[in-house]
Amino acid sequence: MLIENKGIETNTFYIPPFDLNAGEIVVLNVFSGANFYKTEMFLKDIFCGRIPHENVIIHQNITFLEHFFEPAIRRFFYPVTVGEYLKKNANSDSIIYETEWINEKTKVNTLLGSHRKQLSLYATLSKTQNIVFDLSGEGLQGAEETYKIVKDIVKNGGSALLLDCYDDMKNDCPKYIELQWKDPQF
């Protein structure tokens, strides 16, 4: 067991109890809306152990799949390449395969959102197989590709907690949890 959640209750929402074990994906539907990002970041900090919570026990470290960010001035004058990004963010012993849409000299800011997310995913997976992630900014096809990559990692002993805002994956995961808003306006 990696994460044991005995139930998270705040002034605005409740998340029922669940466990995240090795070899499984848990989808936590936070629902879309104005509070999605704020709620997602709060939950990410709890599940990654950055904010302690009395009802959440972290038995093993889990890493959030960070979004790629490049300052505008850097993007304009000296854009980050895939090779540079991987050198800084990936385990140097791992092999990250080139694909038809990417090579070492590709500028990261020229990649579609789903490809940037997958680059970040491969870099993170080179260090750990236990992740918290979202599918923000990917579009339907990109989200499906990313989810398939994560499912393959989970089959090989990894684990994943997907913080999602839709119920698309409801029938394609072993554990599906819905956040319950206390105030209907959320």
C-alpha cells in the first residue's frame, strides 16, 4: 500500500476513503469548474506528502507529474530543447526513445500539449513508477495516449493517482472515486 486515505473533509468538499496499492490506478474525479486547479494542487500536496493530513498516511513516496514551464524570455531567446530538458529532469541511466514527433534537438515549446505532457511523463517515470498526474491541456486523443502509457507502467508494478475533472476513465480503472462538494455552487 502506497497511500491510505481514511477520508478527507474540508469546509467545501469530502473525499471518501480509498487506498492506492502497487499495480493499480485510482481515478479521483475532482470535477471541472472554477475550483478545479486550486483543489487539484491542494490534493496533490497532500498525496505527495508536502502537506500532512491526519487522515492520509503515505507509506511510500509518490511524485506529481509536473507541467512543463518555460519563462517567456527564455522561450524567445534560448528555448529549452528536449535533450536539455531530459538531461536536467530524467534519470541519466534510463533510455527515453525517440519518436516520430521528438528528438534531442526539438524545442519543447514547439510540442503539442499532449507531447509536452508525455515528455514530462517519461522523464518522471525514469525516476519513479509511482505518480500523481492529471490530463489537463491534452485533448481527448492526447489524454487517451497518456493514460495508456500510465496503464502500461502500472501493469509492471507502478501505481498512479489520476486527478481528473471528467468521468471518462470511470469504466477503465479499478478504483474510481468522486469528490463530493458540500456547496452546490462548486
